[in-house]
Amino acid sequence: MRRETPRAWLFSLPLLVSLASLLPTALRAQTCTLDPPNPPLPNAIVAAAPSTRYLPSGGDGQILVQRKHSDSTVVRVFVTSRPEPASWKVLSEPTVISVKAVPEKTYEGFSPTDSSVVRFITPALQNSFWEKRTFVVRFCEPRAPGVNPATAPGDAWAIVEVPLSPPIWAKLITVVVLALFYIAFALAVSKIHNQPHPLAVKWPAFVRPRDYGWLEHLDPVVLTANAFNQGSIQKLQVLLFTLLVSGMVLSHVLTLGVLSDLSVTVAYLLGISAVGAAVAKKTSASRDRLSFENWAWLVKKRVIPINQVQADPRWSDLVMTNREFDVYKLQTLIFSAVVAVALLASGEEGLASFTVPETLLGILGLSQVVYVAGTLASPPSMADLDQAITSLGELESKLQTAVARNIDTDGDGKLPTPLPAPPAPLPSLPDRQANAVNAMRLYAKKADQVEIMLESTLGAVVDRTLLDPALA
């Protein structure tokens, strides 16, 4: 038994040392209260302020106190019924998570050399709508036995009144506000789209898409349709990130009362989608790439409409280009959805620090570049069509000259040189057309070729009679 006793004391020694080190802190914590007059409150009242305009109910709150802390400092936070010490009642004591020096150049009036930031768990209030609560922060420093706490050096306290925001209600309000804005956008766009277009009166070739009700405009594909009444993945991407980021910023403002900073990555996401939509709109306007003269000639003949639109915007437009599956659109769609989910999962507190790997950002940007490059690239068939229409226009001009002068071209379509004067009296138009056999034959042959090329290149049915020459 005597041999076991030293060993038992040896194992008990660390425990006794630990208890001895904790004893002064525990005793200070017992006296670091808000129950005057035993013990009395310190005479030192220091400045304090919340780190944000609101503190989230049931979340992490931060209070700045103009008092430097040390490892031996005991810091406690109390919730009181009133800000006046004479009549207050302690309602609860939130758990203090950490006490650190104030970050440099972050909060005006508080510096790392003389101030601390106290992080604690705020009380969870039921059905609270930004109700004010009074928080009292106590700083207690080690002191000699028998020293009056009211005059003890280092002891201090601070009072802060701050509203507690309900995070759940903040998110619900954000959803309602975004929904109202979205409905307002749908109403405005539907009203503008359903108004008569001035070109429809002047140009019979103008094709007007059908009227859509505002309920149909709630479909994001209809709302973000491009000038050709097709679903636009670029515009939908802009709408997605804009609503998502603005909603998170609004929720952050309602929860903490301050604007959230946006990380460089979030700015890149908004910029990539916005630039992609703008460039795609610019390039899609000239996607057919016929010369303006030939395009105007076809429009005047009502062969093609002055504005090319499809019947309805479809969700399939987000991954299709001219009835062809577009893998670059699919790539943009998938990665945009993944980034949006990651951004939403990070929460509004993570807007300032949200990052996306540079490779993923590069993929999003590359998808936009490849799509725009593919739109700009003129297919060889379009160049051949443009040349054929030019030849058809020249043949029409020669045919009009031949009919006007009651002559004909040779087998190669050449007019006689010099041109003879028109006969007097001038025969009837059918007789003059019957006399221009070669000119009529060459024009009809070229018109048949242009009809086939138009239908194969533009993917639209062409009325052959509209290509007949304009003769008088």
C-alpha cells in the first residue's frame, strides 16, 4: 500500500494543478455579474456598438467594445429588460463564442490597440420583427482579494441597444419582393410585346409573333426570348444570376442591416453572362449574312420576312441552334446551374468570399466565346446563296430591259450592243415577254436554283411565284 500512495499522488498532481489554475477564473466569473449592490457595477462605462445595424435572432452576433482583452479577462454578455441599471432585469445570458481584437481599419472609432469584438449567440425570439434588445457586456480583470469591483482596475461594462432581425422572415420577404418584381417585369414585357408594331403596317412582309398573355410571360424562356422569338440561354443566364445575387443581397440587408460586398468571382459571373448576352444579340442580328442589297430585294418581293421570327420560344432553344443540338449551349446551361446552386448554398454571408475555380470560370467564358464564334462563322452555303441572288437580280434587270425594248438576250444572257430604241407603237406586255425567250428562260432557271438554295440554307418554305420577275 505504501508503494501505491506516491504513484496515486503523482497521477493526481496534474489534475490539482488544472483545478488551481481554473479556480481564479471561476471565482471571477461568479463575481462578474449584473446584480448590484453585491457586487457593485464597475465605475468604468466604455463605448460599445454592434458590428451591424441588426443582429440575427438565434444566430451569431458581434458587439464592439472599447476595451482591450487579455487571456485572463472574463467577458460575459447579458440580455436585460431595460438599459437603465436601476430598473433592469436580467433576461438571459447568451453564450460567448470568442473575444478578439477588432480588425484594423474596419470599424470607425474602434482600433485593435484598445478595442475588442465579442462574438456570441443571440437569443432566438419567436415572431419577432426587428424588436430592440438591450445587451450588457461585462469585462472582468484579475484583481487582489478584497478589492472593490466598482473601483477595480480593468473592470468595465457597456450597454448596447440593437434590433434582432428574424432571418426566416427576411428570406420570406426577399422571396415575395423578387416574385413581385418578376411579375411586374412579365406584365411590362407582355404589354409592350402585344402592342401593334409600326413596321407591320408599312411592310406586308413583316411577321408578327402571336400575342402572349402575362401569365405566359412568367415562363422565363418566353420572358427572355431574343429578337427572333427564340429562347436565349445567354439572357436566361443573366436573369438567373441577377435575381439570385440581388435576392441574396436583399436578404443580407434585412438580416444585418448592411450591404454585402461582392467577391470578384460574383462580379465575373455577372459580367460573363451580361457580355455573352450582349454579343450574342449583336451577332444573331446578322446571322444570315446576306448582303443588305440582296436581303432588301428578297424582302421587297416578300420572299423572306423583314423580321425572321419563329412561332414560339421553346425550352429546347436553350440547347438547340437551327435544329442542331448545340453542345456549347448545353455546357453553359449545366455549369450555370451548378454555380447557381453553389452560390445559393454559400449563403448571403458568403457573397464577399464566394469563389469559383478559375478552370470553371474559364469553361463558362469559353462556352460564350465558342457560341459567338459559331454564330459569326458564315457557312459556305450562305455565301453561295448570296452570289446566286446577286446573279438573279442582274438577270431580272436584263429581262426588264429586254421586255421594255422588245428585244432578247443571247444564250449567255448578254444584251445586244448598242441597245436599240423601243419600237413605236410598243407591243403588249405578253407579246414582249414572248419575244424575250432567252431572257425569260435564263431567269426562270436561276430562280429555280435560288428557291432550292433558300429553302436548304434558311430552312424555310419559299413560294416560287414570289420570285417571278417584276415586269411592266
